[in-house]
Amino acid sequence: MIALALVLSCLKVSTLMGQDLKKTDPDVVLQEGLDLYKEQRYLESLALADRGLQLAPDYHDIRILRIRNLQNLDSLAKALEDLRYLWDKAPNYYDVRDLSVRQIRLMGDTVDMAMIDFLIEKYSHPIEFSIVKAQFLFKRGMFRSSRDLALTLIDKKITGSQRYQLNLLLRATVRNEVGVNYQYFDFDDAYNRENWQNFIVEYQHNFKATTAIARVTHSDRGIDSGELYELDIYPVLSERLYLFGSLGGSTGSFFPVVKANASVFYGFMEGFEAEIGARLWRVNGSNFFTGVGGITSYLGKFYLNVRAAVGPRRMNRLIQNYQFNARYYFGGADSYVFTRLGRGISPDESPLFVQVQENPALDIYSVGTGINLLIGVHHIIRLDTGLLFEELNPDESGRQWLLNLGYRYRF
């Protein structure tokens, strides 16, 4: 059946070619070719583009149409011939630069780095080709060169999609990083409990395209204390797709005995990223499941994120968390101010999520703000604070003040 369909398609194209040889107006040929291209009839559109260039070899719109058809038909060598012609005759003509970026991405590992350097010089160092170069350096294991190039680009005037691509590169090319965090939780008199303190130590290392983070959290809650041990991994599978996985275990009754997290992140359109995932906790001999989903948009220097976590069901109530997170980048990928608004507590906030387990039927609202600042090339300081308002019973609410101080050393 497939062979028959292919034969019929070739016969149809041959018939069309016979008709095309009679056409003498290149404008008519171009318009009909564009109509066929929009219908994804690439072979027929290509036949018209060939005829059009026979009639008018310097008609750039027709050549661009032929390149589009050839790229969609995976005839990349022929498409490259037409692009070379336009690089010589009309490099700044409409769509030539975008088609050049697409050609390089489609060629994948077969592309010659010299070609990328040629295009960077031809177009006076445009961001698009430099990002492509940084990504290819990363794919070829030249992580230091990839990171250095990405760092020179991140502070330039770039689109949200470009910032998203560079942030992925910068996160994946950090070789080693150690960090310490101190968290303080102040409860008002309505809680009748001592204040909490957390001490967190992290170590991050990148293995080629995978980031691994080991973390230990010691929590002191006055009458009790305990530790949570976690290992996170972030495998980067492509320019738009990466994963998150985490396993953890604990001592102390207020952390889950075992926790497992997984998410898939996919970039789409211009500067958008979607997340879908799940969280599994084992607490007091019972398993609890939470579904997670979110959408992130990179708009210039802004990062905007909405996120939801639904589940588990406790005491006939479905636990829910909704968050809005925003960042403004004022210097690279590591210097930004941020704010967050939330209803409920996310299962990713391990030190706090125990409160949801204790009191699932009541409402919680939170607000916070802070700054993340890169000093030099090695030091990152983080300071944030927030307020959490929790309904303790139908007639009374409690307030918590949250403080976090963090320091990371990158090497």
C-alpha cells in the first residue's frame, strides 16, 4: 500500500510538471506554489518552485519557497545549495536568516562548526547563530566553551525563547556547586508551638547532560528533630526537553519515610515551558499521591510561572496547592528578584508540607519575595522572606513568618 501511494504521488507530480512547463508568469507560479505549500503538498509545490526559477533565476521569493519545500522533504543538501546562493546574493532578504538557523538545526551533528562561524560573521554576530553555536559546543562535550559563550549572550537584549534556551545551557554546564541554607519559621501565639529551624547542605555536580544534586536537611523543631536525605537528577534530553527525578528518605516523624518525585519539562512555542509530574510520599505507613502541572513563560527579562499540585485525599478532602511565581532578571541567569503567591502548600516544600498532613481540611495562603544574586563568578547569595496564614480551626487563624538565607559556591 505504501509503495502504491508513492507511485501515485510521483505520477501526480509528473502530471503537474507537464502542466507547469506551460506556465510563463513567475508570479502565478509563486502564488500557486505557496498555496500548495500551505496544504503541505511539498512535492507539488517544489515542482512549481523549480519551474519558477527556470523562468526567473533571481526571483528570491521563489527560491525561498524551494528551500522551505526541500527542508520539509529532508533534502538538506539541495536546500543548502540554495541558501549558499542567497548568502552570496541577498543575505538580508526576508526569511533568509531564519531559514539558515532552521537549516543548521535540521542538519544536526552533520553541520560544520565553520559554517556557524561563517554565519555569525556574515550577520555581524546575531544572537540566533551564537545560541546555536553554544548548543552545539555543549552537544560535543565542550562544556566550558559552551558556558562561556552563553554567559556573554545572557545579558544582551534577547527574547523570552532565547533566554529559556540559554538558561538551560547555563544550568547544565555548572560543573560543581556547594550550598548551605538556613531557614527560620516563626509561629505566632495561636500555634502554641516552638519555632522551627532548618539547616540544609547541598552538593551539585554535572555529568555531561545530567545535573545531580545531593541534599541533607536537618530540622530542629524544639521538641523533636530529624533529617531528610534527597538525591535529585535533571537529565537534559534535547534543547526543549528535560526531566526531573528525585528520591528521598528521612529520620523523624515530620518528614516522609520515603518520597519519590518525577516531572517532565517541555519547551514549546516562543519561550513557553510546560511541566507535568507526580509526587509520592509514604507517611505513617500510608502512601500519598500528588499530581503536578505548570506553565512557565519567559517574556524578555521576566519569568512567569503558574503551577498546581492536586492530591492526596485526606479526611475526605482533596489537598490542593496553587502558586504564581515571578522573576525579573537584572543580570544573567543567576541574578534576579522574585515573588510568589500561593494557596495551600506544595509537596515540594518538604519542611512545611507536614502541616497539610496534620490539618488538611483548612485553608492556607502565603506570600513571599526575595533576591538571588551572583557575585563575581563563584558566589551566589539568596535572601527571601514570606508570610503564611493558616486556618487553624473555623474560628481562628495563625501566622507564620518565614526567613531563608542561602549561600552557594560555584567551581
